[in-house]
Amino acid sequence: MNVATGNISTIVGTGTAGFSGDGAAATGAQLNSPSNLLVDENENLYIADTQNGAIRKVSLTAAPTLTFAPTGIGGVSAPLNVSVMNLGNAALNITGINASAGYSLTGPDNTCKASSQNLDAAGSCVLGIQFAPKSGGAIAGTVVLSDNAPSGSQTIVLNGNAMSSASYTLTSKSPTVTITPGTNGVATLTLTSNAYSGTVSFTTNVTSTDGTPANVTASASPVTLAAGATASSTVTISANAQAGNRSVPSPWNSKSAPLFGVVLMGLPFAFRRKFKQAMPLMILIFAMSVAGFLTACAGTTGSGNGSARTYVVTVTPTASPMGSVSVSNPGPATISVAVQ
């Protein structure tokens, strides 16, 4: 634990009892009831692994090897963090930190100073390392810490692959949203980068089969992606007070329209031929068709039987360019909106 900050860093173990991990990263090892600890003059940590009946050795000077997600040329990867800890009983004086070409110490969690820094006993800082290639292909590199530890320096090995093409995926975490007229709703889109880094913006379109699309609007917040990272966009959906109403079709499309039209065309003939005999029947048919006609008009304007109106919001992404890198945009995401 860093006494100054209160931050706790894991040096060894996964937190799950077991016996594994020899020859690999210490943070991936399993121990069972570890007890006594000892650090020797060569900065090796010895742990009494009680239930396994073993002494486990961890080299505290062995720096990790980091492999970054594929990144488009000219882009920036998601950061990988390395904790630098002073496990001795004297101050650790870091005199310099140098990253090779194609890599930078620009991660948002970086707290280690590249020029000079003193870490008291039990003190620590974080190296936030990012892959930022300027040319294509596999790029190997290092971050070298120079200090007053017995070894004099620590080297972190870095590996990355720079790509000439990039893409990203788009999925909807909220494919269905239910709101009431006059309110707002939200949906979440998830974007995952495949070598792409930059800003993704969105356009939206609203359609409906039983409502008026103009009564519902939608907008999606832009997202900035780092290569290999995942980010979210919030889609805000607004329904006005009329969004629960059905669209108003022409009454001439109702089932009573043909009958009504036949009656209108037949009336002149009824008056010319056998007026008295046909009149009662024509009046009955006329009344029935008018009633159906008016019912159709009235039944298409309100929220009817209370069932929800369904709208579909289509969200189309567009990524900002990445210089010479070819960027592929995924297809649009759709969100079903029920207004009731």
C-alpha cells in the first residue's frame, strides 16, 4: 500500500487459492495461505506459500512485457498501465524515463515524471503507456527507467502492430425503449475499436407504421475511441404530447368507403327507377355506410384502445478520417420505441 495515497497495488496472486503461475506474470499466480515475506539484496521477494508447502520467488526487478491492441498508423491505442513501486526501506530516486519511438507516456493515469522523481519507501507511481505508431508493421520498443536501485535501471518491453486499415463495431445495449407522450427516453450504443482511433458522430432518422414520425426526435452523442478500446454513446429520444396518437389516414381507405361510393352512384338511378320501392332500402344502406364512414374518421385520430405507438430510430455512425488509414464504418443500429 502507498502510505501517502492509500492506494493498494497487487504484486503477486489473483486472490483465488491454488497452485499455479510459476514462470509467468506474478499477478497471474495462485497461492494458498501465503504468510511470511522476505526481500533480499537483489530485490527478490520470497513468499511462504503455506498450504502448498512451497517457497515462491518473485523478481521485483523483472519488468513486464506489454502487447498493445492493433492501432491504425497515426492513431493512438488505449493505454496500458504499469505500477512502479518502491519496496525498499530507502528513497527510490528515478532520474529518467524514456520511451522509444512509436510509444508515449501519455495515458490519462500516468503519474510518473519522465525527468526526475523520488519515491519514498512504499511509494509508487503509474506509467500510462500508449502505442502511437507513425509507420506500419510490427513495432517493438521499450520504456527504460533509470534509478538508484541496485540494478540501476528497469526495462519494460513493448510490442505493437500498426495497421493501414481500421474499423469498429456498433451495437445497441437498449434495442427497445418505452416512454410516455411528452417525455424523454435514453438508449445506449456500444462501440468497440478495431485499430481505429478518432471521433465517431451520428445521424438519426425516425420512422413509424402507426404514428407520425415528426412527433418523435432522437440524437446521439459523439464518441472518441482509442484503438482497442470500448466506449458508449447516449441516444436521447423525445416524444411530444401527440406521439401516442395514430397517424390520420384518409377515411376513403376504410372498409366502408366502397359501399359509400356505390350508394352515392346508385342514388340517381334509384330516383329515376322505381323510386318508391327502392327508397327504403337505399336509405338503410346509405345510413349504414355513413355511420361506418364517420366511425372510420373518428377511430383514426386518437390513441384508440390505449395500445402503444411504435417508432423506429435508425442511428448511422460516421468516423472521422485517420490520415492515410482506410476506415470502415459499420452498419446503422436500430432502436424500437414504444410510446404509450
